[in-house]
Amino acid sequence: MAPRSALIEASNLILEAERDFQRVVALRDSLPAAVIHSTLSTFAAAASDFKLFAQSLQHPSNEKVVNALTA
């Protein structure tokens, strides 16, 4: 797999993980509130950062950056 394709595939996996996060949220009723709050807050922040990163990799204006990273 070409480096650029690998980055795009990684970004797709990150976006898929965000969808999985939504399914995990459904389990929150079976866990203590403190665990839920801490875990979801941390994961939501990371998911948001990864989503922005994934979107930036796929944006045409960043092609030079992606090409430099994969050279």
C-alpha cells in the first residue's frame, strides 16, 4: 500500500473508531458515573482531535503536507 493510501486508510479507521465510540456510549448505564465521566471525556477529546486530523489528511489543500510526510 502506498504511504498516502495508508494515511487515508488510517484516517478512515479513525473515523470508524468514532462511530464505535457512539456505540460504547450506549453502555454507560452499566458503569459508575465517575468512570463514565472520566472515560467519555478523555475519549471524546481524543476522538475529536483524530477526526480533525483525519479530515485534514483528506482535504485537497493539504496534499503537499501529506506528500511531504509520505516521501
